[in-house]
Amino acid sequence: MHIWVASQDIADGLSDLPDGLPPLRCSVYDGTGPLPGPPEEVEVWVPPLIPVPDLPGLLRRMSGLRLVQTVTAGVEPYLPHMPGHAVLCNARGVHDAGTAEWAAGAMIAVLREFPGFAAAQARGEWTYHHTGVLADSTVLIVGYGSIGEALERRLEGFEVEIVRVARAARPGVHGQDELPALLPAADVVVLLVPATPDTAGLVDAEFLAAMKDGALLVNAARGSVVDADALVAELGTGRLRAALDVAPVEPLPPGHPLWTAPGVFITPHVAGSTPASVRRIRKMVREQVIRYLAGESLANMITGHY
């Protein structure tokens, strides 16, 4: 079996599979440079973090493809182009720690005004003043899945109230249709939803207007979830603040109004880019390939939009 993987680290994790499995031929393709061989021969593909050039065209050429195992939880670049002879699996769980840690750190950084103090330090200014605080806040987690659970665990010591929202209601978790009633009470709104047709533009002018004065929007989901023009307009009033790890276009181009909007803290989609994620990706791919070679049921198979 021929497999393409996104990095040498992943390839190294497949170098000593258990005895008794079919032989494996592994090639590294990180999305740059020439293809490592005929795509028609590839049976399993682990694509890189950033989608490769002409992804639809490459998938059309992969006539022998049976499994695409992404290294991301989001699969929106692949869903519209998956051939009928292959299954798609995502990396649910591997980025939970990094993304939850980023979300917790981002909300503390903005509420305690760390970016402003860092800028003052660079100017050599002692800018003493009171700041906001996370304690006693209501944190609304929109998209309460495995990352939301990881975030809640990390917030347990911060003396906050957690309100959980998912696509459909379940015990202890509100449905997405309840958001209009929940937003006005939230001090922090954290977005962790997947990018689907249902979540595109979820955070629009009406959503933002429903948030309480002084609230913080934290987007660790996808840029498509937020109407960027509406967010820029709302930030311009000074009524809300935002922490964004994702953008409507990535990289966010110079001159985009989000760069200079007041009250926004931006990082370049780094929430899941950590050594923990690298270790967990390697382990996840190894376990998935073993399942595939052994003819066992695969983990994290995608059905429908997600």
C-alpha cells in the first residue's frame, strides 16, 4: 500500500508497524515541490495542514484513493471534492489542548490588557490602571464539542460560569437556536464551531448587537463564522472587544481593517500549532493506519457536513 503523509515526523511514526500487517510504502508530501510519485497509486493520504495547490485536481487524479486522513478537525476544503471511492476522516481531538489553551490565554490577555501593556513596555511607559478580569464572568462556549470540553476544564479554577451551546440541545448544553436569549448575559463568547453552511456568517450584525456592552468575542473556529465587516463596524464603536486566531482571508492581508480596529487582538491561526499537536497527530495517524491495514473500523469518519 502506498501512503502520502504530510511530514517526516508522521512517516517516522509509521516506520515500525506491528507484524502481520500488509507492507506499507510511505512518501512525504508537504504540499510544496513536485509530487513524490504518481497520485494514481496513493491509497491513503494524510495531507498537510495548509491545503495543497489545486486540491480538487489532485483528488481527481487519485483513482486508487481509499482514505483521506486530515491533520485538522476542520475538513471544509476536502468535503466538496472527495471522490466517491474514498472516505474522509478528521483529526478530532488532536488540537484540543492547544486550541483550548489559546482560547483561555487570549481571553485573559485581552481582559487584563496584556497587548496594551506590552506596547507600553516597548515605549518605556509605566501605564498603571485597573483592568478587566475573568473572575466572576459568564463564558458562553458556542460549539461545545471536545475542544469546548477541554476549554471548560482549563477554566475550572478561574471562578467563571460556563454556558454551553451546541448545534442541538442535550442535557447541560443549549441548542444553537437559543443563542439570542443567551448572548446578552455573556461576558465572553468563545466560538469553537466547525465551518459548515449552517455556521457561515453565524456571527453577524444581529449576533454582535445582542452581546452585552464590554463583552469579548473570542474566535478560535474559522474566519467564515464571523461577518468581518459587521465585526469591524461594532469594534469601531468601542462597545465590544475581540480576540481572533482566524481571519476571513488567511493570511490576513496588509491594510485589512481588522488590523487597525480598536479593541482587537489577532494571532495568525496558531492555536493548534504546538508540540502537543505534533505528538498527537503522529499518534493518531499511526493508530488510524493500523486500523485501515487491519480492516478495522476507522475513527472520526465524516458523514454529512461534519
